Amino acid sequence: MKRRKAIAAVLAAVLSLVSASAAYAEELSEQEMTKQEAAEVLEQEPTEQETAEPPQEDATEQLSYGKVVDAAEDAESLEGEYIPVLMYHHFAIRNMGVGNGVVTTTKELEDHLHYFQSQGYRIISLEELDSLLTATERDTHAEGLGLGLGKKYLCITMDDGYFSNYDLAYPLFKKYRVPASVFAVTDYVTNRIGIQKFTWNQAATMEKSGYMKVYSHTADHQPVVAGEEEAFLDSMRRSEETLTENLGTKHVKAMAYPNGRYTEAAQQLLDEDGYVLQFTVENSVITRKTKRDAIPRITIESGMSGEDVVRKIELTAENTFAAEGEGNET
């Protein structure tokens, strides 16, 4: 009898323990589910950081012209209303590291060219740019900043006349069948000064292909100094003589100011000397109000993808139109 009571007591204790364990397990399961549900809710609700105004380059909306506009729609509404001119310098096969911010790798350049074409850009020469500007100038009834071209155009330029323009960039321009322009420092090319430059024979090869043209970046790369514009004009004339001697006469007379520096007196002297396209380094795009003797360019920096370049073009265009108070109304 005592033995039966002892066994019953043990069984009761075991059943009690099992029941308590089950209840505890159920409680833990409920707690875990509560944590999971809470995590899901937190993922759905924006945090304070997410609700803060994002950086401009990541924003899908931006405050512009006194109202909130969709950035993508705004960029699309400006298509065909401006022409961006890109400014490259030196090219390399691999990344050159810190301190070489304007050296573009061949991989990057090819990505740029491929992406431009995929986005519907037509890359044009300076002769074509001159023709487009002439056509818009004749439309005296047009109003506003927009050029009203109906297509997306783009110009590619390079400064200084490095050998890499011929050795690395030129083959890619031929591959993608797009024109590009080089502003060369003519004395540096002739006398092999500084970082290796292309030769005049190589320049002639590029020009004969029809894909690259060489223009003046002065003879000695000396920037304009106020009050010394005549000396600058002399450098330009020496440069033009060298270009004509080695490459012949061009239909369009164009140049780029060293370091982008210019004065009104220099502009006037070059206007009188027949330069119809004078390029600066001001970060903007060509609109109806752009002057031929102060054409802006967008600097291309190391590490930029094709998408990065197009994003910079569109943002620059939006800023240009905003600065003139017209916004996305063209």
C-alpha cells in the first residue's frame, strides 16, 4: 500500500513538472513571436534617420523653384533643351590612385560611351555644335532658356594633348563611332614638354579618321592675365599657326582657356580673331542664353561610371535652369 502511494506521488510530481514545462515553453513561444512581430513592425515604420531629408544626390524629390518636383520627371522635361560639354584630361589602363582626380581609366571611358548611347544621347563634333547653335540663334522668336532641339546631344572634349588621348581614348571613340575634340598645348606637343603628349603624326592620324579633331589650348598654357590680353592673343596665334602647319585649316575655329580663366578683353580679341567657340571650365550646360565666348563644360573625375556622369549632367542642367529662375519650364 505504501509503495502504491509513493508511486502515485512520483507520477503526480512528474505530471506537474511536465505541465509546468509545457506552460513555460508556450510562454517562451509567445514571447518569441512577440519579438518577431515587433521586428516586422519596426521594419515597416521609418526611423528618425529615414524620415530626415536625404542628401541631394540620393533624393527622389527635391525642392526646386518654390515647389516640390520629382527629380526624374524634371530631368526628363529638360531633355533636348540643353547641350552638355564634357571635359576629360588624361587616360590610363588602371586606377592611378589618390591625387589623380581627372585621370579616367579605359574601362570607365568605355562604360561612359556605352551608357551615353543606351540613354539616347547623340555625341556630336564641335562643327555640329556650331551648326546647332547657329540654328538656334536664327530662331529670334524663341523664348526662355530651352534650345528646343527635340534630341539629347552631348560633346566630348579633352584638354592638353596627352599621348593617352591617342593611345587609349582614340581606339574607343573609333569603336563606338563617336566624335571627340582635343584642345592641345601646341608648344608642349612640338617640344615634348611635360607628361608625354601625342605627336603631330598621331594627331594627323586621328583627324583623318574623322573621329577626333585637335584645337588650340594656347601655345604655352599660360592663362589670361588682366591687362596682358595681347600677350595671350599672341600665344593663341602661334598655336593656331602650328595647328595649321601640321593639320591644315579647320572649318570651325575653337579654343579652350587654360585653367578656364578669361577676361572680357580676351573674349573680344578672340571674337575679332575669328574664334566662334571659346570654352571655359564653368560647371553648367549650354542653353539659349549661353555666349559662344564662354561655353561651359562639366569636369569628368576619376571613378565615375556612365550612370554617374549622366546623373551629374542632369543635376547640372537642373541647377542651370533653376539659377536663371525658369525651373523645368522651357
